[in-house]
Amino acid sequence: MMPAFYIAAYGSLSVPAILAGVVVSAISLQATFEIFGSVDAAIGVVVAFEAWLTRPARPAPRTAQ
């Protein structure tokens, strides 16, 4: 189980960094930074929205008897 975590963590950090390094040679550093930041922010918004949709329901409040 732990090797899968390391593979996923390494892939999620290294693949975007390598892609940004390749892209920066084709376009400017400023444009690469803006694109990378925008994609990162968009992924964060999507993940937050999905987490909000799948949050557990609140338990019903207890009534005093």
C-alpha cells in the first residue's frame, strides 16, 4: 500500500515540473508560470467542489426528553 502512495506522490509532483520545464523552452517563463498557476488553481477548485458534494450528511440534532 505504501509504495502506491509514493508512486502517486512522485508522479503528481514530478510530471508537472517536467512538463513546465519542457514548455518554458517553447514559451517564456512568465507565460509558463501563469499557465501552471492557473491549471493548479483550477484543479484546486474542482477538488474543493467535489469534496463539498461528497461531504457526509449532518446527523439529526438530538431533542431533549
